[in-house]
Amino acid sequence: METVKVFYLCDGSVETCKRTHCYKEGGPCSHTQNDAHALTTGDSKDFVRIGDSLFEKGPEEYE
């Protein structure tokens, strides 16, 4: 069985994040695997598969 990693749009408040690449600091990182810090909630999330990972789509990402 294949293991797929899921990355959610991040709220920028993950306590363990050093934020060296965070979008809040001007960096490119905007996703987290911690669903407790997902920016959006509910089942209406839209994902794109990149390799063995699923990334939640943001407004104009990956298009």
C-alpha cells in the first residue's frame, strides 16, 4: 500500500516551526502536515498530487 503525505495550507502558527522559510517571513513555505494548523476547515479542500504527496491548493496555486 502506498503512503501519501498530505500537506494543508498553513495558518502560520505551528509552534515547532522555525519559520526560516515561512510565507509570513517572505519565504516560499505555505503548507503543513499538521491538520490542526490547516488554514481552511471542512471537507471542501482541493488538492493537487505532486509525486507521493498531496498539497492543498490555494487561490491561484499550481495553475
